[in-house]
Amino acid sequence: MKKYLYIILCIACVTAACSKNEDKKNAQVKTLGATGVTNVEAACWGKITEQGTAGISEYGIEVIFPEGAKMLKYTTSKADSFAVQLNGLIEGNQYVYRAYAVENGSAVTRYGGYESFTTLVPAEFYISFTNIADREADVEFIGADLLR
């Protein structure tokens, strides 16, 4: 009888241990778009979609710069989203980034999908005034087709 009771107790413990692992949820993040993109700055956005069982100790945006990838902690948050403000970017460069979250008490980092943006290149144009008369002039915009 003791033998059967021991076997039943072992099976119950194994079942309970397995069910605890099945209930564990991983943290999840989603990479959102970039806003405020100029020739030298942008804000890259992400969103925590699942805190996970352990919770999150750190989150932000990983940006791939020409010299390599860099994980940047969030600098702005709004509602359920967060962002990293990037400054000093290079005109006309494409930047790739993704959201990240580090789970509490572990070295596990969860990532969102990759997104990208390209910094702007300032348009060059010239204004030519001709036939200047009293309150009148002919105005010509040279290179104006570059303006968007």
C-alpha cells in the first residue's frame, strides 16, 4: 500500500511541476514605426505587449548604427508605448532598429521585429527674382521639384 501511495505522490508532483512550466509566459515586445524623422534625428517606438510571468526589468530600442548595434533604454513613454530619441544621425542614411525587453531575474532578452527609416536629405533650391518693378517681380524657383 505504501508503495502505491508513493507512486501516486510522485506522479502528482511531476504533474504539478509540468503544469507550472506550461503556465509560464514570456515577455513580448512589438517594434513600432519611427516618428519625427529629419535629416539628423528620429524617435523609434516600441510597445510591451506581454509583461510575462517574471516581469520586465529593462526595455528600449536596439539600433544598428554603421559601427554596430547598440541597445538604448527608453527615453519617452506614452500610454502603453515607449520610444528612444535619436540625435546626431547622418543625412540620407538608413537605420534599422527593433524593440527589446529584458526579463526580470534572467539574462533573457526578447525582441520585436525589425523596422527601418531613412534620414532626410535637405533639398537645395534657389529663388531668382527678375523684372523687379514697383510691387511686382518675376520669381523663379530653381530646384523646387526637390521639395516634398
